[in-house]
Amino acid sequence: MMQTLSLQHSKIQHISAPSVGRSRSIRQHRAARCVVKARASNPFEEELAANAKYIATRGKGILASDESNATTGKRLDSVGVDNTETMRRNWRQLLYTAPGLGQYISGAIMFEETLYQSTHDGVQFVDVLKKQGIVPGIKVDTGLQVLPGCDGETTTQGLDNLGARCEAYYKQGARFAKWRAVLRITDESGPSNQAILENAHGLARYAQIAQANGLVPIVEPEVTLGPGSYSIEETAYWSEYVYSHVMRLLNEYGILKEGMLLKPNMCLPGLDAPSASPEEVAKYTVRTMLRTIPAAVPGIHFLSGGMSEEESTQNLQALQEACPNSPWSLTFSYGRALQSTTLKTWAGADIGSEDWNKAQDILVKLAKANSEAQLGQYTGPHPVPGGGRILQALRTGGAGK
């Protein structure tokens, strides 16, 4: 009797296995057909590719000015300026109206409030940027939330109603978007699989919604610079692991690679480890990109993270030397590395004043230095020499108002 049951069980397994395989194959084919249909039905495909290519223009980069009102308030407070709508507007007006900025900057990421703001004399910021040849962009995520049971790891929120928001941002003049996911390394471990998969899904779904509404998605999987003595090799390992998962999800969601941009971290050791040379940073960063990012992506726009202004430029120059025939534009999407000294120089000065003009001048000089570095032509001296790396505090609980 036992032998008969065993034989029957064996037959059942033998019969059902191909059935399971066929079901999986059918699901995969259906998913592939959905991707093909989505691609074929997207009227923005050519526009997405053209805008992504323009933003990734060699010799230019992105000004990341998308800090939330809460984060902007902390920056303003550091120079003794009140966090009011007027002062936030004045600060962004200083950035966007800097004479000659468009020679070195191809895109500017804005916060939602800023996208709808105008200069003190009534010119919309999107028009100010377009006049400089700078493409307006918009941060669309609504901040980080802690993942339960993952020891403080985070996921990014903002998918709710994202399609309607992207449609409205496009009408206002935005042509690209940004969504930031943060993965962390410690001395004990790298990011958990749960955190990686949760954030990769969020990035892919966001990119899919953005492209469906005409916005080039900047995909930002940041393996963040944090405390610890972990090595640059460990950062490279985890960055490669994270990016491979992100690209897999982007493929599964049918993202047009020619119509997207990537904003990753450079590979750096932990803040408590000895600093790596620009050549070392470039070696591991370029290797990671070559192993994970398809050549169809027009631009890889590195974030400055906790690097100083000078280190950001030197490392960008080293990337070009390490990969002179890069299939993508290895360029920058810098926030602090373009704004830190600019903010200190301005410190709330009146529009058109001497300190206002000095702040705009330092901003353009910093943008020019990074433009030269992107072309592999930076020789120094740097407009803001020195400076150390900075631990960036991660703000959870939403983007703030």
C-alpha cells in the first residue's frame, strides 16, 4: 500500500511540474506583452529620450535645489535667516538668476513650492530657468519612512496620487522628476534584502508613472555615506548589489532606458575610515557602473552626498580619467557641493546687493569647476578649497511643508 501511494505521489509530481512551468511561462509572456504595449502606447517616448539626452549633455550637470521647506529652514537658520516663504523664494531666485549659470547647468530639481513660485518681480521660476537653457525638474517623493522590523532602515513614500501630480507638474513646465531611496551600510552589515526590494520597487513604479506623464525619471538609489570604518571595497560591493536589483525592477516595469537618468552615490569608505584618493574612488565607482548600468542610459549624475565642495570636483575629474570613453555622461547632480558656500556668502542679503552678487559669482564658479571636471579638464585651483566630509542626517516622517 505504501509503495502504491509513493508511486502515485511520484506520478502526480511528474505530471504537475510541467504544468507549473507552463503557468510561470504564461505569466512571464503576459508581463512582457504588457511592457511592449506600454512602450508602444506612450506618446512621450521621443520627448523623454530627447530631454534625457539634453540634461545629460557633456560638460553640464544638475543643480539639486529640491530641499523640503523643513530642510531649507535648517539651512537658512544656519546663516541666521528666517524660514519664511519670501526668504525661501529669495534664496531660489538667487540660484536660478545667477548670470551664466546655464553654461554649466542643464537641469534644476525643484521642490513643489518652488515650481509654482515666481521672482520678486513676477517672473515664474520655470521661465527663468528655461531662459538660461536649464530644464525645470521636480522632486516627487514625499520623504522617508522607517521600515518596521528593519532596524531603522527606510523606504520612500509618495506613490499615492503620483500620476495626477506628475500630470500637473508637466503642465506647470517640469520635464523631469526625482525620487530618492536611501540604503545604508554599517560596520556590521549592508542593507537588508527587504529594504533593497522595497526601495527598488518604489523606484521602478515611480519611474513608470513619471514616464507615462512625460517626465524623465531620475532614479536615485543612494547607498548613503555614514558612520563606520567600512572599506571602499565594501561600499562598491553593496552599491553593485543594490543597483543590480534596481535595474532588474526597472526592466520588469518596462522603463525606457533612453528616457531616464541615474543619480547614484560615488563609492566612498565609511566616515570613520581613512579617506580614499580620487583615483581609488574613480576605480571602484566606474567598475560598479560598468557592471550594472546599461549603456542606453544617457547620464549618470552623481550626488555629492557628504563630500566637500573640492572633493566632489576632484572625484568627478578622476571619473573621467578612469573611464574616458564612458558610454554614459558621468556627471553631477550636486546640492550641498554647489550651495553650501553660496548660502554662507548670501546670508539673507537684499536682492541685487553686493553680497547677493558675490554669492551668485561663487555659485557660477563652482558650477564651472564641475563642468570642467565632467569634461576631464579641471586643473584647479578650486573656488572653495579644503573642507571635510559631512554626516548627513536622514530625516524621516515625510517631506515636511
